[in-house]
Amino acid sequence: MEYFGELNVDVPGAQTSRIPPARLKDLLKDSDGIHFFDLKEKHFEACTDMPTAIISILVDGRSKEVSNYYGGCEGAKAGPQVDLEKLAEQIDSAAGTRRWIKCDFDCMKGLVQTGLNVNAQSPHGDTPLLIAIQQRDLKKVQLLLDAGAQVNTADAQRYTPLMWAAMRDDPAIVQELLARGADVNAKDTKGFTVLEMVGGKQVREVLTHAKRPLAQVSFQDPFLNKGQKRLTSNLRQADLIFVGTVIHVGPPPKLKSGGFMALQEVRYKVDEVLKGQEPGLSPCCGVLLAKTSELDVQHVVVGGSRTADSSPEANRLSPSVFAVGSRLVVIAKRESSMWLGSDEDYGVIAATDSNVAAIKELLNRATKSRHKSR
């Protein structure tokens, strides 16, 4: 099934879905029950501003398209228009189209995991990210950015995600977008930048500070320097960051990541917690006392990523990165009953003295930035 969201939907643009064969057979039976191929091609109600449902069926060499301009304003209880409306509702139910029209965080998470096109655009240029920002939904914004939503894709007025966040006066989303590389110098169709649109004091301070960025923290690895904004965002979102030594690597996943996450477990000896509190640690007397120094983390295996085995035929974590005895800085999120590595490229970092110091500096800066925005 093909869907195209234009206006007033949470998921704009083109999306596709498959209807299970059994449900498809049921729909064909329902269409036969209302004698679909015998109906006239256009049906109208004598009212204005009613929705139009267009149903097209191609089966066994026969095809027909019927449009139904109907909203129930005439109070009909039976007849072709009522039958067509019920059939349209059954098609929507089978295809799950309601999830694209109104979609909360859990709904959006499910769509992302099943292959949502996060950069689809409506004719007006709306994207799922722009809609989430207009709804001031930080969790949904972070989810979409993690899934690959483009941080600087603008709408038809060339309003960028950062501009929308500023106009919504949302400092938290503004900071998140800046951490992901949002362009503070972008201009809309009239030539205005985001600083010429914002009215709130907090947002203005955050944006003004972004115009005078701090010098980058220095990593020995050029890859980490290049991706420092993404790394910083991971650090901000993480529930737990620790320095750990690899003591065991579980078996590789049987299937590759696609519409789901292929996970491989790594067990660490926790040497130092940089952020958060490990479940096996308990506070006492102003310090953290270790109940256990071992922790299992599930890492996503994505071919071509920095943490995956580089062999084309392999489907496992890199044996060099995750060699037993390796010391790593691990950035993780809490997902239900497990710890999940936050990023296939920037979720684990070699725990050299210089890298650990750089991570601590980035954490310190993120903490100061958060306090300033409050």
C-alpha cells in the first residue's frame, strides 16, 4: 500500500506498507459484497468540506477506481456511499494508515524499527522531524535524528528544523539540533536567519553561544574529531557512560539488522563510571559502592559501521575493537531490561588516557550548557 501525507499528519510524505495476504483476501471479499465493480465511479454528498476517499482495485485483469466524497452530513444509514466508507475504513485498518496520521513516541519508534523513511517530505516540505519539532516533542526529535533524519532539511519556506525550534521557543530542542550540526547561518526565503526569528531569552542565549563555539576537544583519532558533534549528542543522551574492560563477547546474531536490530552481547568489567549509575552500584555515604563490577551491554551489529567486522561476509562485532582485554569507553542507553550501546560508530571509544580525558571534558561542557539553559 502506498501512502502520501500532505497536511495535518504526523508522518508527511511518501511511505509504503504491505497488507498480509489473508487480510487482502478479506478485503476482496468485502469489495465483492458491495458489488464494487458495478458501482458508478463518482459519489457525492450535497455538503461542503467533506473528505474524499478514492479506492482502486485491480484483480484478475479487471480494474476500477471509485471516489467517494462523503462525511455523513446527509445522515444516510445505508447505500453505496456508506458501503464505500466502511470499505475504506477496513483498508485503512489492514494497512495501519492511522499510525502515519497520528503517531506518538512509541508509535514512531515502531515505525522507525520497521523501515520508516525519516526524510520523506510533503509537497509543503514538511518532514517527520519538522512535525515533531512543531509538536515540541524532544524524545521524538531525538529518535528521528538517531534514525538518520537530516538536521538541516528545510520546508518550502526554507524554515529549517532549528528555525522551527526557535520559533517554538524550545531551548532543549534547539540545543539538541545544534549538537547534531544544525546550521545557525541558514536563511529562509526572505533572507532571515534563526537569530532574526527567535524571541525567547533562553533560546537567544543558546543560539548566540553557538555562534561563538568552543574550540573542539582534541582526539588523537581524526574520526572522533570529525564526528565530535554526534559524539557530544550521544554523551548528552546516554543513561550510562563507563570505562570498561572486555571480558567476554557473546555469539554473533543469526540475522542481519534490517527492520529490527541485530544485537551482540559484550560483557565488561566496569573500571570507572563517568556518567549515570550502573544497576549494580548503590549509593552510600556520599560514594558509590560496587555490588558487582561486571555489566552486559547489547551492541547493534550494522555492516559497514565502525564497530562491525569489516569482512563483507561477516555479521558480528569487530573482533579487534571488542577483543578480550580491550579497554573501552562505553556509551549506553537503558532499553527495557537491557543496556543498549548508543551508536554503531560513536558508541564505544578506545579508553586511552587522552580519549578518557577528552570524553570527560565533553561531558563537563555538556553539563555546563544544560545548566545555562535552565
